[in-house]
Amino acid sequence: MSDAMIINITLNNVQEMVIQNSKRLPVLIHFWSPVNEASQQANARLETLAQEMAGEFILAKVNVDQQSDIAEKFSNPTPPYYKLIKDADIVTEAGGLQTEEAYRTLLKEHIVDEPSEKLRKEAAQAFAEGEFDLALQRLSEAAQENPNNIKIHLDLVQLYLHTDQLKEAKELFSQLPSDAQKEPHGRYIKGVLFFTEQMQQAPEIAQIQATLADNPKEGASLFYLSTYLILNGQVEPAFQTLLQLFTVDRTYQGDLPKQTLLQAFDMFSASQPELVAKYRRTFQSLLN
């Protein structure tokens, strides 16, 4: 149920994405260079593992050619080189290209599977296989095992959303601590809640497209198209559509285009930071 967390590290985000995030999940910093073939191979292997072990660790990539200041702070490692960070401390590090299995073993050694997490993984497997009742049962058991595991409650919100239980999802999310709502997956779920609620009033996609074919600047259709795109994982086209709406009618339903853009940026700020940064700049230029 969780998204892979792969982040390109810069001076602007290293504190939050590496140091702060390492207090909740292991962060593997990979120092690489586009002119170093071995480090590119290591990137590919680590990205595969980030997909496979989504929600269990964060892959933080540092391009040493572009981010020399960060590399210097970490003693200028020669790529490929990794450092594994937990609770803001380096727990292990090594240079050279490793096999995928070696990277997997390294990560598994530092990911603690307490009972509630095992149940949560079983729920994720059931969810992937379409067994939603079983997923709900496992998540309920996990919540009883460890009521303080916020990831379980976020998974429950996502399950409610997937099974069209918007009211239950909203109620559960509203009861979560603010820290849980503001962590990366929490911000993503908050965005899904927002766009799912907006989509309740939307016409069928075919009608939206037909309206825009006749009038490409029709505000409501642009708004609902962006909502549809977000909920179907087409993030960049959604950003483009929202910017188009802001350009042609920034006062649509008050300041809804602006608020929706900010919600979309916040939703994907952790999982797609470069894309968000690109469209934030575009949005800022329209405000000036």
C-alpha cells in the first residue's frame, strides 16, 4: 500500500529527507555519478529494492558531481558508496558495487519487523490480491497489537478509500495525531482524501473530455480533469491542467485553483520532489 521513497538529495532537503526521516525509517544514502557506470548499476539495483520494500526504507541519492557540498559533508566518498542512517547516525557504510542480494540483506538487517509490522505486511499482500476483507482483518489485528503504529492507521484510511468508504476514511484520518498527518505518507493520504471528495461531484470522464473539446478553457471541466488525473497517477498532466486552470480562471470558486495546486504539491513533495519543484517554480512565476 505504500509508495517507494526515492529522493534526490540537495542542500535544500538533506536535513529533512535524511536526518529527520532517519528517525522513523532507515535512510540509505547512495553517492553516485552519471559518469561512473558501476554507480549507475548500483542506482538501478537500489531503486528496484526501494520498489520491492516500499515503506520500509528511504533511498536518498546524492549525485556527487552536482552536490559536491553534500559529498564533502560526508567525507567525499568515491561512488558507488552507501551510508545507512538510522536515528540521525551512520550505522554502516561501504564502497563499491554490491549485488542486489547483498543490498537486500543489508537493509533487512536494519529493518525491525515487530509483530504489528508483520500483520501490516500480510494486509498489504491481501490488499494486492484483492482480498479487502482479509486486509481489513489483518490491519485491525495489527492496530490491536500496536495502537501507536501510525502506519497501520494510514493503511486503514487508504483501504477505506479504495473500498469507497470515504466517510470512514475521513473520520479515521481526522483522529490521527498531527505528526502522522504531516509525515510524507500522511500528506499523500490527505491529498487522496481531498481529491476523492472533489471527484464525488464530477461528471464521467468522457463528458469532461467532450466539454473541453468544445471549450478548452471551461473551468469546472479543467478542475475535474485534474482531479481525475491525480487519482489515476498521472501527476505531471494533472499539474499542467491545474496550471492551465489557474491561468484562465484563477478565481474559479474563490481561490480553488491555487488551493488545489498547493494540495497537489504537498501530496507529492516527498515521492516526486523534482517534479514538484519544477511546477512550483512555474506556479510562482504566474503569481509574480
